Amino acid sequence: MFVSFFPQPKLFFSSAVIWSLAAILFWFFGGEQLGAVFGLPPAAAGVPPIVGISVFWSPPFLWFYLYFAFGVGAFYAFWAWYSPHPWQSWSILVTAGILFLIYFNVQISVAVNAWYGPFFDYVQGLMSGTTASTAGEFYAGQASFVWLALIGMNVSVVNAFIVSHWVFRWRTAMNSYFMANWGQLRHIEGASQRIQEDTMRFSQIMEDLGSSFVQSIMTLIAFLPVMIALQQHITELPIIGTVPQPLVVAAIGWCLFGTLAVMLAGIKLPGLQFRNQRVEAAYRKELVYGEDHADRAQPATTAELFDNVRKNYFRLYFHYIYFNVVRYTYLQADNIFSFIILGPSLVAHKITFGTLNQISNAFGRVTGSLQFLINSWSTIVELQSVHKRLRAFEATLQGEPLPAIDQRYLERQGAEDPT
């Protein structure tokens, strides 16, 4: 699944994590200030942040673009020299481009959050009659948001297009790799389905899950400092009272509670989903044999196999009942949780309408990132199921013991296919 698209996957991903971490640490401990040497200094302390689309061609952002391009170029050059791979342009350069577009869209969200404060304070002033304004000024304030929204929308469209092509290239690489070893793989139960359907499902799930995961991490990195800066307006939490870093404590505690609750509720689902794959494969295989052999796929046999399918699905549906009760109850409570923790500050008149919107948005972004497992658990369960099936191919090619289901299939087919 990975060796077909990435050079030396274990070493590659380890080096990618180490290189990324080093680049991030260097950026925060001197790299950001290094831009001043090239005439692109960071934003001066105490200066109000730039509000609007122009922030993206300000000197700090231009320096980050150059810094990112250098980091990616150096990483690509090393792997192109150390371990050339036919898919290295897609697996390294295009991957980096996707990461950059995701980062850029996250920064669009940060810019929108910065716009919330002054604009909604301005709206509050209009509503209370303490601010004088004209219709032109009002629409000019909205135009700033429109530019951010338009750029963000178009970046999302471009990124979705590139990600779709990137994932299909990965599927192409897997397909080519498995077909090159078809002679060793054709005896595994459902080999054709695994190559055609499971690689397709794996790539599609990775497209959805991978993009969501990366966006969650980048959103967390981008919005956590924003939330920390905004929590100066919050002095205490309901019930708990005064605590240091109240918004961070509330966000982490709430998301940890929800994640553990959902994981415990869904702990049986991966195994049940995999059993479904097994009984479906057995039923499909008998039908395939029935196409070519009149004595196969007889009513009694297929009825028994389909009865196994029915029992497994009904068992899975039952376990999803309490899983969904826990999951949806938590997500509904999450809709009002930020207002609950802001209650004491609102009652004490410590925050304005603009600040309320900024805090609510930043808090929602941070908790949404920390709730990745909650929002993606069903998809993760499906990915685990597909991964187990494709692992049988890799086990065969690497000389590892086959999973029990595939080993039984080989023993069962020995008399019919001596090869």
C-alpha cells in the first residue's frame, strides 16, 4: 500500500516527521526573525494585526512562503538522490503542495476570525446607537470578508481537484505494484476484488481521512495561539472557578472526555466490520464459482452464506445503536458548550459582541480539531477493515504468515487449483 508510492516508507515517514518538526521548531526559535535579513521582517510587536486579504502578501507571509519552499526543496532533493522512486514527484512535491494549500485555507480562517472582532464590535455600536456610520462603511466592512471567503473557496476547489488526482495516482501505483506480483497474489481469497475495489476504497478513504487529519492538525496549530491570546477576557469557568489558561483547559478536558467516550462505545466496531468483510467475501466467492460451475452456488449453500451475512449485519447495526447515542449526544452538547463556559464572563459584562464571536469561533476550531477521532470514527473503522484485507497481499509478498481467513482459503482451494 505504501511502498508502491513512497520511497522506503518507514524511513521516509520518519524522516518527514523529523524534518517537519525541525523546520517548525527553527521557525519559532529564530527562523521567523531571519526574514528581516532578506527585507521580510515579522510583524512588529504591539502593532494591530492586518485585517483583510492584504495580510497574505505582507512581509511575514512572503517570508513564510520562501521558507516553506526551501524546506520542501531540500527534502525532495535528498530523497531524489538517496532513494529515487518513480512516484517521488507526486508523493513528495504534490503532497507538499496539498499541505501548503490546506495551511493557506486555515490561515484564511484565522484572518476571518481576526475580522470578526472589529466588525461585530462595530455592529454592536450601530445597534446600541453609540457608533455613527454610513451605508458605504458598513458594506466596505463586509467586502473585506467577501474577499477572504472568495479566496478561501477557490483555494478549497483547487485543493480538492489536486487531492483527487493525487489519490488516484496512489491507487494507480498500488494497482501496478499488485498486478506486477499477480502470480503470487491470485490465490488469495477475493484477490480480484481486493485489487480493484479495496485499493479504490483505500484511496478514497485516505483522501477524506488524510485531508481531514492534516487540516485538524494545522487548525489546532493556527488557532491555539489565537485562543490563548483571547482568553485574557475569561477569568473563570463555571463550577471549576478560576484556573490558569481557562479556555485551553476547557477545550482539552471537553474533547478528551468526548474522545474517550466515543472510543469506548465503538471499541467493538472494527472487529465487527472486518467479520462483515469476511462473510461478504465468502458469499461473493461462491457466487463467482457458480458462474462457471453448475454444481456451485446451490440454493442451500448460498442461503447459508447469506444468512451469515444477515446475522453479521444485524449484530453490527445493534452495536451502532449505543455508539451513535453516545456520539450524537456529545456532538449536540458541543453546540452550546462554548456558551456555557463563557457564561460567567457574559453575565459580568467582560466581553463585547465582537470578542464573543472571536472566542466562540476560535474555541470551536480548536475543539473541532481535537474531536477528529469523534468525527471520523466510522471512517476509521472502515479503513481498518480495508487495511486488514490489503495486508494479506503484503504478507504474501514479504513471506509473512497469511491471516487465518486467507490461509483457510488456500487449503480449501488446494485440490481445485494445484498451482
